[in-house]
Amino acid sequence: MRDFHLPGRSTVHSLNGMCATSQPLAAETAIAILKAGGNAVDAAVAASAVLCVVEPYSTGIGGDCFVLLSKKGGSEIVGLNGSGRAPRAAHVDWYLERGITEIGLSSVHAVTIPGAIDAWEMLLADHGTMELGRVLEPAIRFAEEGFPLSPRVASDWGLLARRIEKDEGAARHYLIDGKAPRLGQIFRSPALAKTLRIIAAQGRKGFYEGRVAEDMVATLKAKGGLHTLEDFAATKANYVEPVRTHYRGREIVEIPPSGQGITALVLLNILERFGLSGLDPNGAERHHIEAEASRLAFEVRDRYVGDPDFRAVPVDHMLSARLADELAARIDPERAMSDVKAAAGPVYRDTVYLTVVDRDRNAVSFINSLYFGFGSAIVAPETCITFQNRGSGFIIDAAHPNCIEGGKRPLHTIIPGMVVENGHAVMPFGVMGGAYQPVGHAHFISNMVDYGMDVQEAIDNPRSFHVSGRMEVERGISATTREGLTALGHEVADAFLPWGGGQAIVIDWKEGALVGGSDARKDGAAIGY
């Protein structure tokens, strides 16, 4: 239990249902859907749609989503991959012939076909109780009536203003007189509301076909994209078998490749070889071992992970005890490694994650994203759809498993998580933050398992990330720990922004209650009833 003399957040407790998101408006929406008779799936899609309106740089209907679902708290977890694919005309030779050796963050070639809307409709049809049109009503209302900007949203939007000012659609829809909206200012998205109304009335066809799709394809083609109406019409989410490992008696469940959830499991397998519980949770030794293990986990990710529809991913090998032993043996507790390559691909700290648990203990772990802030910084001018830039994660190298290819999904950073114990789902959880997410998952799980922190303490605990050859640490990391990391051979630097955010809900099966936490690094809240 936290020290009430100090600033902080208490855990949130309830009986009937709970949602934790990065925006209170979205969490309240989920609770309203639950109170109206919807289940956790209905509430999660409704909350995600609201986040697409009120946190539009982090997520949008032009992005992707992944879902883990436990029905009535069971240990059999449903996985849904709602990520989009490269245009069918994409081929590595096309890029090489034009001298393109990497895909830029704002390049039209970074735009993969949005997968979220198809995933939302599939999830609702198969596991929800409400129609898509019903759960989109709150998002439409916020888009039409507006919402006041909260502190973190205003801060991030301001930092990203220059990124979107050169695109006609982005400047038209997401800047006011050429500037980002300010803290407390009411922001409205009438064009997005119209698009959401079309989707509410027509379902996925209203997005992937017809006027909306035509506006998207025309926008992308005008910038040199290879996208076609056929690419959009063919988009389909699919169910996947989650990947799992055990960490000190708890089963940790993640989405399989093409997602990077397996990276978190590789990392946890390495960390289990060390006695972290005997170390200071905020000391240099703990952060050092975590950083070294994460560097090795990313090395494994970059060697093997791509779209399994195109090349088999050796999941069993990646999760084997033998590999974990070999990787752990490479870590020197007293010195940073010098022979590990930096992780491939760009780094970013934003997305949105949410979790909902309902009265029947259906538990949803749900993540929706544009990748970078405002995605590719390309916005369809008529329909106000911001395109993600997931394709920037592709590699222009035919020998690499993550090489770009028509109809292929890129390695994906967003990863929902779930913990299973004694035959029950006991905690849907997620930590936002682009490439940081596997580290965030492992750090959060270790905080609870190794150090006995409650769910809010585990989210709040200071974070570090070994990225681009150095240790970037949050301000909560003490000077003593920084000095210790430097002495161990790390280059230590301040993180410009805090690492990600996070939410989680613990299902207390003994008491029959729910316990939630939401990250103070964002504006969000855990709300129960």
C-alpha cells in the first residue's frame, strides 16, 4: 500500500466492472456501455473509438489493433491480429530500383492498410452483444460536440504540430490557425464525425469500400503510394494462437508474430535466470540486468520476427529454456556488453492501451495505434483519416524476415498482455511506448512478481530503456542509480519524455473484486462501478 504522506495514485476497486485507459473520457465511456448492458468487448471497442477522437495523435481509425480476450475469466485466451498489410504491388525490387533503402517515417510507403475497423467489427460480431453503430455513438458525439484538451494530450499535440503542418489534410483537421490546440481548448472533428457515421451505418464496408475508401486511396496515390481500392476491400483481421511463457509461476500471454509480444517473453525467460528479488528494485544492478536482457531479446526479435504467413518464425526455439540459458550466460552483472547490435527500426513512445473487465469477468486486453505521433503525418483531406506509418518498420533487404512484400504485415510493436494463474485470467495489462513495450511488460511483471508491488505501484515505478546505444532514464531514477549505471559501462541520458504509459486490472478471484491501475505518465484513469 502506498505512503499517503506522498503524492500518488491509489488502486481503484470495484465489483461489477472496470476500465482503465489513458483518457478518463474513454474509461467513462466503457463504464457507460457496461451499465447499458454491454459486455467487455462492446466497452473496449467503444473506448478505443473515443480515444481515436480525443487522443488523435496516438491512435485512429487509420491504424491497427491487437486484442487478447479471456471469456468469463478462462485460461483459454482468444487472440486477434487486426494489423494491416503492405499494398499488394509492394516489392523489395521496386524500392531498390528507385534508390529507396529504408522507408521514412513520413513516407507514403510507410502507410500500411488500416486494420482496426475490420478487427472491431469482427470482434463485436463474434464476442460482443452490441452493433458497431451503437458502440460508435460516444465517439461520434465527442467528435461533433468537442472535448477540452487535457495536459498530456495538449503537450504531445504541441510537440507534434510541426510534423503535420505541411500536409494539407493534417493541417486542415488537426491545427487551428496553423497551431496545435492549447490546454483546455475545445476541439471538434466534424469531418471525422461524418466518417464515423458512415462506418456506424454501413459497418466495415463503409470504411474499406465506397466514398471513404476512394478518398483514402486518392490521397495516397497523389503522394506516390502503391495502394489500391482492392487492397482496402481485401483487408481482413484474423484470429491467432497466443504465445506463452511462465515467469516464477505466472503464465504470461502475448500476441504471436507478426507482433513483438514474443520479445517480452524472451526477455522474461532471461530475467528468470537472475535473482532480481534480492536486488534494489530501483538500483543500478536491477536496471543493468534488465537492460542487458532487453538488448539480447531485441537481437533475437530482429533475427527472426516477421509475418509468419510469408516465413516461419521459430517460436519454440525463441521460447526455449536452452536459448534463455545461452542468452543469460552472456550477461555480466558487473559490466555492460559491447557485442550487441542496437535494435532495428525506429523508436517511439506513444500509442493507446486499454483494458476492460465486466461483471461476468470477460477480460479484454486491447491496443490500438497509429505508431508515430499522427502516424505518417498524412491525413485524408475529406474524411479526416490519419494514416499509420507501420510500414516504416519494414526492412529493405530480401534476405530479412521482415522485408517488405506485397500483402505482408510488418513487425508490429503494439502488444496487449494477459496473466493467467490457476486456470483463470487474473490480469489483462499493457504498457505503451513503441519499441519500449516488451521492456515495459517485463518491468511491470517483475515489479509485481519479484517485488510485491500492487498494480498501481508497478505501473508508477521509474523506467529506463537501453536504446540507440545508451540508457535513457526517467527523472525518477536517482542520481546514485545513474552513477551506478555509468560505472557499469552504460552511457546514461535523460529520457525526453517518460517511457510509455500503462494500464492493468487485477481480477481477485478470492474476493470477487477488481483492482485497477492507470499510468500517471498519461491523463488516464481506472474507473470501476
